[in-house]
Amino acid sequence: MNLPNWITVARILLVPVFVVLAYAESDSAAIASFFVFGVAGASDILDGYLARKHGTVSRAGKFLDPLADKLLVGAALVVLVDARSFPLWAALVIAVREIAVQWLRISVVRGGADLPASPAAKVKTFSQLAMIGWWLLPFDDRNAVHWILLAVAVAATLWSGAEYFREAARTRGLRRAAEIGEGKLP
């Protein structure tokens, strides 16, 4: 295991700490959960940067990084829906997209291709982290910023999901064309 992978593992280990703090019923615990979530979110940027900079991108990292992201965001969505009046429909849009893209990624990889994170996926991740962070803060009422960040995160979620499916279709089409050209398919 390399340093970026250890940072990713640390992000996974922060998830239960975040959940305990997020469910504690005090403003100071809510602020602490916001900071733990922020550190975990920042570690997502750091591990990827270090892996690319030092040429230590690994198979384990390619598996662990998206897993850590999904655990962190999934746990946060459960907390927000359960304890912070977050709209269930928005959490379901985000969760369904994550499951669909993960299924798609597994399918593409099993077919011998790769489906790396797209620029839209990076925008999606940033917008989701910003939105979740804002919703974690102990506001008495939801304000316009809550709803604007929610709209941006949901739009980015749908956009990046559509982009993944479009890229997967293109990749499969190219692979099929290559197989036909090689005489493997009629």
C-alpha cells in the first residue's frame, strides 16, 4: 500500500467518526461533523493528486477511492435525510446515480475497457461535497443557499451520470467496431 491508498483508508475510517458526530445533538458536534466531513472530502483531492504526481496510481486505489467517496457521501445522505430535513428525493437521485454508474463501471471493466472519472464527475463530487457540508451546518432554517447548492448538486449528478453512460456506449461501440475489423464478429 502506498501513501495515497493510506489516505483513502483514513477517509473510510473517518466515516463512522463523522456519523457519530453528525447524530450528536449539539451545535458543537454539528460543527465537528462538518469539519470531519471537510477533512474527509479534502483527502479525496489529496490522495488523487499524490497518486498522479508520484506515479503511484494503483489497482487498489482505483477500487478504494470511489468506495470511500460512496461511503462518505452515502453516510452523509442518510444523516441528512434522517436528522436534517434533507429531501429524500434528492438523496435517492444521488444514490441511484452512484449505484448505476458503479454497475456501469464494473460492466465496462469486465469487458476489458476503462471508464475513468470524467471532468463532469469531478464537478459532481465537488458540488455534492459543498452541498452536504452546507446542510451539515446547524442552521435553524433552510435558506436559499441550501436550495441552490442542492439544485447544483442534483444537476451535476444527473449530468455526470448521463456522461458516463454516453462514454460507455461510445467505448462499447469502438470495441465492437474493432472486433468487426479484426474479423471476430460478423
